[in-house]
Amino acid sequence: MARVNEHYRNLAANYLFPEIGRRVAAFAEANPGAELIRLGIGDVTLPLAPAVLRALHEAVDEMGSAQGFRGYGPENGYDFLIEAILEHDYGTRGIATRADEVFVSDGSKQDAANIQEIFGADCSLLLSDPVYPVYIDSNVMAGRAGALGPDGRHAKVHYQPATEANGFAPDPPEQRADLAYLCSPNNPTGSVLDHARLARWVNWARANDATLIFDAAYDAFIQDPALPRSIYEIPGARECAIEMRSFSKRAGFTGLRCAYTVIPAECTGSTSTGERVPLRELFRRRHATKFNGVPYIVQRAAAAVFSAEGRKQCALQVAHYMENARCLREGLATAGFKVFAGEHAPYLWVRTPGGLGSWEFFERLLAEARVVSTPGVGFGPAGEGYVRISAFNSRENVDEALRRITRAFSTGAA
Ligand code: MLT
């Protein structure tokens, strides 16, 4: 009989978003005709930008001609996309990154889950709480996290609580760890790291010979040009940090799927005998075995995000979502809620009224306002007492959600 990977038994019972989907489907079935407004999962709602759509159509046509047809592509990405990434995501901010440090993939979720494979099973792990569930689940599956305790935490993980007191952006701890995940702008709390905070993490990583896994999937939502968009804006980061970026939220690719990971040549880990090994080479090897590249047509669409038109059109999409975030922030505050973040991220972190638990308030929002949110505790125990509200929707739905929430909860809100 094939033995199963028993580490899976240390996972929380369900992945957060399918669990929300299950509860919402049950509600919809019990309340036929109820018009729900979905501010739960961070999924984009605007159609593809015209420049992106045109590139996609053209690439489809190319694939239909003998000269333009392409089969397997380079597994790390086509040069035309990697060059555009280097020029626009890095060059414009004065960051020197090389083509052979970029790995194009089909999503940051996958990258965030896959990257841990190149590290030893006994690496110690540092995560914030609350946290994007992929960071923890992928390490649980690999056996690195230990048993799940009754407090919702895994025995072998060091957690840094992200709280109101630290602005939901904890500083590095005194103790060391081998691997630390950072996400800025943060999913779920919407907080953002400035240069000083990010530099403290880079210094901590260098002092402790740790690797930072920096998830910048939401960098396009940063409104203040002075804030760092890439960890490589911090001196020394090339030696200790891996960075992930995505086209999902900034250009509406949640359905198309395209993202990339950067691993600088200087970024190394060590063997048990102390030999230094470039992490980039391990990931390249992994990619070559397990991945056959993102479809040509999707990479052409991603490259169009960087064209003059594409940049303008995608910036308008981001501006639309950020205006939603502003309306939600102000509207919820007016209704009496304690609202955090949402200035540089498409997510608001909202304290539940009257000390309600996260799931309890999720259920009440659903039943009384017909609005879907994400319970904060689903991202970790320190998220208890909060819900995350996503700004990905139409303005009409955001306004209607605010009206309904205000009607149902404006008295008695904390
Ligand atoms: C979220 O809602 O947290 C995100 O949409 C999940 C993801 O990007 O995988």
C-alpha cells in the first residue's frame, strides 16, 4: 500500500478560499435570489486592458500560422518578456537585475508554494501572523512546520504577530531563522513596508544568514512613489532575498496566469558541510524538471502590460480599484468601523464590531448585508477579530455594499 504524505494531516482542515466558497454557496442555496456582493477573495473584476487583449489576439493568430507557431518555449520565459520586466520593473527604479535571474511562471501563488522545495527540510521558518496561507501550507506539506496546535499555530514555526500596535508590519525578531516570508503591500492586512522597515529585515537576514522570500504581488498598488516596490531597492538585498511579482492584480491576469520570481546570482544557501550554493541554480534545475513554461500567448499578453498603452491602461485599472479602496475606507469609518490600511493595497483590514469573532462577523455580513468578506482568523490566529475587505469590484457594487453595511451595522460598530 502506498503510504501517504502524513505531513498533509498537519494542514488546517480546509484551504481558506474554498471554505468561504462553500459557506457562500450554502447561503445562496438557502436564500435563492439573494444578490451577493463579493468583497472576499482578491479577484480582479475589470476586463483585460485593450493593449493586452490585442497582444493576446495577435499571438493567437501567430500560433495559427506555420511561421508563427510555437511549441515548448524556454522554461524560464521568452526573452521579449524578461527584457521588458528588466527594463520596466527594475531599470526604471535604478535596480540592476539580469535576465538569467528571472523565472517566468504561471502565478505567484505557485511560486510562493514552490520556492520552499529548494531548501532543506530542517530549515527553520519565520512567518507573520496573519499570513497568506500559501506560505504556511506549502511548508506544512514539506514537513517543515510541525504539528498544528489547538491555538492554530504550527509547532516548529516562529510567528511574528502583526498587530495594531506594530501597524500590522512586525519588525524582525531577536532570534534567527533560516527562511522568512515577507509580503508588501501585505496580503491580508494591507500594510506596507517603508525603506527603514524593509532595511531592518534585510539587515536581520544578512546578520543571521537567512533567506527572505519577498512577495511583491501587489506592488502596483503602492501610491507613494517614495515607498519601495522591490526589495532590491535596499542595499544588500541581492545577497539574501528572493522576490516574486505577478501580473494577476496589476493587469487582470488572475485567469490568464503569469508571474515571475527573481533570484539574484549572489543569493546563496549552504550545504550541511558549509559549502555555499547559489539558490538560483537550484530553482533553475527545479523549473527545468517540473515546468514547461507559460504559454506563448500569455507571455505576449504580459509583455503588452509594459507597452506605453498597456502601462497607461493598467494604471487606470489599478486607480479604479484604489478609488474603491478609498471609498470603502472612508465609508466604513463613517459607519463607525475601525479600518486599517487600504492606502497602498487593494485590501482593508477591518476590526469586527462589538468584539465579534471573525467568522461570526463574516456570517453576519453575509446574512444581514449580503456582502462576502474574508475572516481575518482564516489567515492566522492573530487575525481573529478582523475581516479583510477586498476593493476588487465595480464602483456600483462598492457603493451598494457600503449602503448595506451601514444600514445593518452602523449602530454598535466598534
Ligand atoms: C487573496 O484573496 O488572498 C488572493 O486572491 C489569493 C491569491 O492571490 O491567491
